[in-house]
Amino acid sequence: MSNPGTLPTACVFGASGGIGSALVAGLVASGRFGDVFAGSRTGDCGLSGANDFAFDLLDESSIAAAAGRLKDTAPQLVIVATGSLTLPGGAGPEKSLRSLDPKIMGEMFALNTIGPAIIAKHFLPLLPRSGRSVFAALSARVGSISDNGLGGWHSYRASKAALNMMLRNFAIETARTRKEAIVVGLHPGTVDTRLSKPFQGNVPDAQLFTPAKSAACLIDVIDGLTPKDTGYVFDWRGERIPA
């Protein structure tokens, strides 16, 4: 570990994904953090300058173990860059209610809502009690209920809407003991990753971001947040997404 006593600590879950790895690279390159922890299923992301750790989004004990490793660092930035549009085997997102399958719905909620919530359970208590800190989870514009004019993608939309509600709840609870903590959701835009590859056909080139561009935008948004922003969801431009 480098400079743990003089510079803040950052932690990224999902560091093996396109956006997650770009976030880790951006945070390391900024030079503003003494340690940047990079969490992935294998625990070996191969990202220069980062401290690897292993976790399984569906295994609370592994998340608790990661929290135990970081408990003395009081991380000032925690980013959950996990999530899924499709499940292994290519199931989802559903285009009509005829496609609804309870098993697929449960797995989608486990990945997009429950996993990030359990990370929050173990990592929000690690944030410093004084001074500015941020807990951010990748969400999506399609999780907005009031902004939904197209329908479809039932499980994905619902799981992201549920995540947004959880973040709002966590923001309210966390503010009772950490007045300057900020808990938010972030919409990264449409990013050229394996996750979005099947759905890029109708996306104009100018609206399809590289992971590095999306990560840079998200880091800028995080830097501009204040405690009054806690509990809300922001897009890559820093604009608040309707609930």
C-alpha cells in the first residue's frame, strides 16, 4: 500500500468490467488516492497501481471479507460498477410480459439490486464519520419510473428502479451519522462494452462512449457532488435523472 496515512482511499467493485477497469485506471492516474482497491471475481485484474481483492456479488461472505480487509482504511470513495443487462445464456431483457420468467427476474434483481445493496451494507459503515465521502453505484436512466415512455426490458428496468430506491434509503440513513457523505446512482451513458454489445445497433456513434470516456465523465460528476445531491441519480453529464 502507498501513502495510506496521507491520501484518501478509493475502492471499485466490478474492476474486471469495461467501465470498472476504466474507473480504476482513471483513479490511479489522478494521483489523488494513496490506495485504489480493485475488486473482481478472480481477485486479479492486472491493473497497474491498484490493490486487487476478490469478491462474489452473490456471496455476502466474500463482500464481508473485503470489508474486513479495508476496515482500517476508511475509504472516502466506493464505486459499485457491477450490473447486467443479460444473464448467462443470453436471457433478457424482456420485450413483452409474455417473456417474463420468475427465475430470470430473480437473478436480475440479485445482480442489479441485491448485490449492490449488500456491498452498501458492509461498506457504508466504513466511510469516515467526518469529511466528504462518496458511495456511488452504477444505475441506468431506464430505472426512472417517470421517464419511462417505452416500456419493455421489465426485469432490468425494475431492478434498476429498485436499486435507485435502495440508494435513496441508504442516503437518508447514512446522513444521520455522516453528514457529509454522499450516496448516489450514476448513469454512465451507452458504453462500448460486452454488456451493451447486443444493443448498440441503434445508437449513433457520437452517443456510444468508450469505457475511458465514460469513466472520465463519471469521475468528473463525482468530484462535483455535494451533500445536497445525496440520494439521487445523475447521468454522465451531471444532470439529475427523474425518479
